[in-house]
Amino acid sequence: MIRLAVIGDPIEHSLSPMVHGACLKELGIDYEYEKVRVKKGELLEFIDYAKKNGIDGFNLTMPHKTDIIEYLDEIDAEAELLGSVNTVKIVKNRLIGYNTDGDGYFMSISKSGGFKGKKIVILGAGGVVRTIALKGVKEGATEVAILNRTKKNAQAVADFVCAKTGEKILVGEMSEVFDGVKECDLLINATPLGMSGTKSDFDDLSFVENLPPKTIVSDLIYNPPKTSLLKKAEEMGHIVANGLGMLIYQGFLADKIYLGMDFDLDLMYEKTEKKIKSLLA
Ligand code: NAP
């Protein structure tokens, strides 16, 4: 039996139990996976609970991805580079931190051609954009531009990536999107615009008309499965992908770490995608 958890605040709506459950069931692993609300500043109490109760590993979401680092006994190179941890494995009471977000997104977008040789435009400059921009640069994108409502936040991500890799990233305001996408090969929406449960969406999607033919349009949102951005892009003949791939791959990559076991992630994706989609519907 493997005992796992996801921690965060809020945590009620986490889909982690569903994603990990699909993978572990498919592998025939006996498991428990609990959601634990851990408020900011309460990580030590949870770590104590995890060690006393034989938790083998846990996923982390807001607000703990950076705060956990000081409590780790070991950190994987990717997590250290990102300064962010989404997976902790506990081995003989030692905490080892990993980050599977970047590889999760990379695996999902690889199905549509990946980053190599691409000009990428990212809308948004939050936590996930740091990871994706860094991954894009490391995996051979020829140009990365970040357009954001608050330009200084885009600049902060660009400075972070430059400090880690020496590579320059272009930054701009969201209003520059109309010209900004004219030469783009991969457009990524990393804002909550268009997400179910929020009232906000793009005011004007006519920038999609400026995309070169066959641009890949990726929205990190998976609910709804097709945002207004993806619908418009698909109507215009572009290749579209929602955020479900990232959600699934980052989870399965964490399962590989917990289990210390190799399995074919793409095959696991194929086997579980239908079930996960039906649970999401
Ligand atoms: P975050 O840190 O909260 O950042 C949100 C970003 O969106 C910020 O750049 C913010 O701009 C911008 N934004 C928010 N509301 C906006 C609005 N009304 N108009 C224009 N811009 C707005 O979030 P995150 O963690 O980076 O996540 C970003 C998105 O990715 C979310 O939709 C999240 O659900 C999704 N996501 C998906 C996965 C997956 O597995 N598929 C994983 C992680 C995240 P300011 O800088 O101006 O505030």
C-alpha cells in the first residue's frame, strides 16, 4: 500500500486524487490518496503528520511550492532551478523535492510539436509561466515573448529566466497581443481568461486572426475543455490543445517518482484519458 496526499489552501477542488487514482489503479497499485488543507505557515505540522502516519509522498499546490524548500533534505536539479516544488517523496523520513510541472507541460505540448525552433508567445506571467518559459528556452525555442496585463510581472519572469539561463525573453503588455502574435508558432494562454467559474474572458479575440497559418494554440485551462480562445483558433484552422495534458502528465510523472518505477507515460495517458475526461464532464 502506498500512502499519498495533496496539500494546499484551498484544496477542495483539487483534481489530483482523480489523476493519480487513474494511474495507480491502472498499474494495480493499492493506494490511499488524501486531500489535506494546509494553510500558509502550517507546513511543519503537516510534515510531522506525514512522517508519523507513514505518508510516502505528497503533491503541493498554492501556497506551498516555494515555502517547502527550506524543509527538504534533498532537492532535484529541476526543482532547484525553478525554485518551486510540486512533488515530495518521503524516504526513511527524509524529504526529497521535485518539480514535474515543466516536464508535464513539455510532454503535453510535444504531441503538437514541442518547443524546438518555435517562436512562443505566452499570455500571462504567473507561477506557471516561469516554469514554461524556462522549459521553452531550455528545450530550444528560438524566441519567447511574455505579454501580461501587468508588464512588470512579465519583466520579473524574464529576469528570472535570464538569470538562470543567460537567455533574453521579450516582454510586453497584453494590449500588444495583436501585433505580438504575427510571427508566432506557439501561443500559450496562461491566464484564467475563459475559465469556468470566472466571469472574465478575452474582450476581443480578433488577435487570433493575426496568427500565421497552423499556429499551435495551447490553453492551460481544461475546464471548459474548449475555451473561447480555443474555439476561435480551431475555427481558423489552428491546432489547439487544452490544459488537460499538462494536468495528467505532471501527475503521472510524480507517480513515477513515488513508485520508483518506470512505465510508459504516453501509453498510460492513452489508457486513462477517457476515464479522466468522463470524470471531469
Ligand atoms: P497566477 O500565478 O495566479 O497568474 C495569473 C496570471 O494571469 C497573471 O499573469 C495575471 O496577470 C493574469 N491574469 C489574471 N486575471 C487576468 C485578467 N482578468 N486579465 C488579464 N490577465 C489576467 O496563475 P498560474 O499559477 O500562473 O496559472 C495560470 C493559469 O494556468 C490558470 O488558468 C491556471 O488554472 C492554469 N494552470 C493550469 C495547469 C494545468 O495543469 N493545466 C497548471 C497550472 C496552472 P497580472 O500579473 O497582471 O496579475
